[in-house]
Amino acid sequence: MDDNRLELLGQVATWYYEDNIGQTEIAERIGRSRSMVSRMLNEARELGLVEIRVRFSLKADATLAARLCQEFGLTQARVLATPPIDDFPTLLRRIGRLGAYYLEELLRDNITLGIGWGATSHALVKALPSMPLQNAVVAQMMGSIGRGDPMVDGSELARWLSQKLDATHHYLPAPLIVESETVAQALLNDPLVAETL
């Protein structure tokens, strides 16, 4: 995408979200339709030019969290109270937000974070606001699945999280599952894999 397009999207987003100018007036200013302005605002959000956060307190189940810590030897646990079990997309968003709130408490300069893959990890990274850190590192902990939604794969999540934290990232350029121990050993001997591990 060229710089002129990014500048236009940034200007439209600034007028709408910061200056509270309506989509109709913005459309008149740039000589486009109102529906085009709406699409441009969506594009600005998708590109990460705009981040929208709705903050309200998520209720946690401290009793169940304590039981999990005791049963599994965990130092910390967060459990969503009254999860919407009949609405998976909402459940996933709330779990992601709960995880992001907790991660925000832990983030600091010089931190090293490991990230796996999956829908809940994706929801957490999506819910996390941009928080530039000094000398932070994000490392992919598990090999890639290589099929399905690439956005939930470890390499993409490591890149996205490192972008939000202004951190260095290390990919694990290997599949999650290989056919033999020989292939696994060869991958472990690869310099890039060894560096990430």
C-alpha cells in the first residue's frame, strides 16, 4: 500500500475518531460516498491504524483459579466467571481480554515472552493494546501447523505480538509435527531453530 493511501486512511480515521466528525461530512471533504468512508474506517482498523478498546470489568472466579493453582502447581491462574458457553465468539473474545489484562500487568522492559498458537492465543494478542517496550523479545515456542487459519499459527502470532510490543521476535521455522525422529533431530540442529530454542 502506498504512502498516499495510508495518509488518507489516517486522516479519515483522525477526523472520525478524534475530531468527532461524522461520516457524511468526511465523505463531502474527500469527495467520496458515505459508504466508502465506512469501508475506509474498517480498512484503517484492519491495518492497525486504529485500535478500539471497550474496557469493562470482566468478572473472574477467584475460587476456581485458586483450586487450579493448587491442583496443578500453578503460580497464577485467571478464570472467567459466568462464561457465555452458548456463544463461542463472545467467549473467545472475553478469554482473550482476560488474558490480555493479565499480560499487561506482567509486561516490562527487557522481558522475554514465549508464544504458542491457537484461537485463544490469537484472541489474547488481538485484545492486547500496543505497548512499546525496551529490549523485549518474543519467541515462537511451538512449530507451525501450516494449515488452517494462518493468523492463529505461531509464526504469525509471534510477529503480531512483537509488533505490538516493539519487540524483537524469533520464529521457529519448523513444523509442529514431523514424520520421524531423524527429521526432528535434523531440525533441532538447524541454526535458526537452535537460536530460537
